[in-house]
Amino acid sequence: MVERKIILVTGANAGIGFETSYALAAASPTHHVIMGCRSLAKGQKALTDLEARKPAGTLSLLELDITNDTSITSAVEKIMNDYGILDVLINNAGIGLTTAKDYRGSILETINTNAVSALILTEALLPLLKKSNDPRIINVTSGLGSIADRLDPSSDSCGLPYEAYRMSKAALNMATACMHAKYQSFGARAWAYCPGFVATNLIGEEERVRREALGVDGGEKSAKGILEIVRGERDHEAGLFVRRDGGRWEW
């Protein structure tokens, strides 16, 4: 009997998380994707929409706010009780624009959500990841988190500001390096994965519409890149800052 692969995707109700949940569930009847969503109402709609597409594998919904320790504890307990194991963790949940009204608050909120919370969630899930024969952690980051790129005048994105977002993704990249180095003791591997330029509502509905008008995809290609990592096609790049196009970013 082939064992199921249990996969958790955070921020799964929209954008890259939504498309990734479908791509992974559709890839194999042995895949079970847990859709981690802060809002149960939005999560239920997303789950219903994906199940209507009839993937080969299965999906379920999990209430999870990665910035809330109580929510993390409850989510970990539910995964433990329902499955007893976690094979793949995809830290996708994140924010672009924040609700903070002051500059310091904006920076702290962004770093807390995009980097600190991903690390705290991962640490909380270690007992479940350690039960897997092939534990994988994929942190969805951004090329804007590349320090080398920010200082390269020839780069198209060199001049873009977004200090809070850039800092948060650079922090997530370091968290990925720390995870990979630390968790190798029990056979886990981690990747910092850049999904590319995607039309999502991460930085607002108006920007999503503008990107769609330019022909930017809504996350399907990004999801394919994550699936490649889950399948083992980029194992030789474990511990690195990889791009969806098969290339890599400099840290």
C-alpha cells in the first residue's frame, strides 16, 4: 500500500497558495493537501472551488493564523491528531502592504508575518516533520529579498523601494538557510523559492488587476515550480535561493 504524502500549504485560499494547493493535489492520488487559511469562510470557498476541479488527490481545510501562537498550537495539534505526520511544509502565507499606520510598525508587521512567523510555525511542526521519511520545507520568498540584486544597477528591480518587504524576504532567506543547516540532522531539506512576477492580491486588488491586464499569470507557473521541488526534481539545489524558471538568485 502506497502511503499518502501529507502537505501543508499556508495562505492557501488565494493566489500562489491556492494554485499550489491544486497543483499538488492534482499531481498524485497519494497527495493530501492541507489548506492553511486564516479565514475559515474564505478557506471553505477555496476548498469548494478546488474540489470542483476534481484533483486526483485530496484536500482539507485548516484554520491557521501564522502570526498567532494559539492558532499555531491548535493547528499543530489537529494535524497530529488527524494525520500524525507532515511530509511537506510550504510557508506561503505573507503580506505586502500592511495595516500599520507608522513606518516602524509597518516594518515590524511585515517582518513578523513574512519571516518570524514562518520560522515559528516550522519549529512547532518539527515533531511531525521528523516522522516523515523525506521532510521538505519550501519557503516562498522573493527576488526582492536578494541583497546582491538590490545593489546591482543592471537589475530591473534594483531601483524598487519596498524596504519592509525586501527586509522581510531577506530575513526569510536567512531563516531558510538556518532551517536547512539545522534540520539536516534528521534528514530535512529546505528551499527559498521565488515564485516570480505573479498577479495576486498580495499588494492590493488594484495592482492584481493591473498585472492581469499585462498578461501576468495568477500563480499557475509558480505552483508548477513548487511541485518540481516536492517531486524531488530540484534536490541538488536544496538549501539554495531558487527561481521558478529553473535559475537561482544570489543571496
